[in-house]
Amino acid sequence: MQRDDDSFMLVPSKGEDYMAGWHLDTKMAQDIVARTMRIIDTNINVMDARGRIIGSGDRERIGELHEGALLVLSQGRVVDIDDAVARHLHGVRQGINLPLRLEGEIVGVIGLTGEPESLRKYGELVCMTAEMMLEQSRLMHLLAQDSRLAKSGDEPDSGGRAYPGAERMGSAFRHRSQSAARGGDD
């Protein structure tokens, strides 16, 4: 799935329900890196849910396994890496690594290279922004899917209830679907 402006993409995992199983693609990861590095003077890495670097200010690192990301993925928390720890892990430099979540599920890791304590607030801000980008991409997909279903006449049988996932998309979506079920314009 791809937006018309080709700026972001969030790809559903094969065989997964349309509301779950999302993962980052390299284009979105590199966009997060480029936008962030224009503002923050430090290297940024984005790792996928398997710990592979899929976006980086140091393009030679793309494709490498990042053991710091594996720690984040296995522990589900922020991981600080100092120089001593970095020397013992593969593909890791001093910095901070934060879980990237979508609907409570870790879909990747954001890493900032440098002194962990001085980067913590920046890291939280970068992670929050990246999560908002992911959520926006997911919602755009759901709206496009809803539009395609409505055009085809194959709207899901919701029994008068909101469409699946409407709770996540907000009451406006729920209101629209309920109004349509009643045949109203509101």
C-alpha cells in the first residue's frame, strides 16, 4: 500500500489481519532519519522488528544487525549503550535505543548515536514523531480501504455497530458509519 504522494509507506505483514502485523519499510525509515538529522546533529538509525538497520545517516550500516535493537525488542524498553557495552555488542555504537510502537506492538527501534543522557529527550521526541507518522500511514490505509469497500458495495456487515477498528480511529468515523447505516446525512 502506498500513498499517492509517495512520502510514507506502512506495509501490512503477509497473512496478518488488516489491523495488526504492520512493519516499517525502508523508505519511511530513511525519511525519519533524513528529517531528524536536519534538526539534530547526531546519527539516527531506524531498525525493523528483527533488529536490522533499515534507515541510517550512515548508509553503510543499512542491512546490518543491531544488537542494541535486539535488546530493545526482547526487553520492550529503552536501552542505553555506553562505550563499554558498545565494545561487546555487534553493530552498536554509544547511544540510546527506543522502542517504536504502533497500537502497543513494537514495530521497530529508533537509535540515536552519542551520549545517552544528553540524547534521551531528543530520542523520546523523535520516537513520538515517528510513531505519529506510522499511525498516520495506518489510518490513511484504513480510510482508503473503507473507501474501496464503499465503492464496491461490499461494506462489512457490522450489525449496526462501528466498523472494526473505529474505536482506534475515533468517534467521527464511528458516527459516520452509524449515520450511514440509518440512511442519514449527519
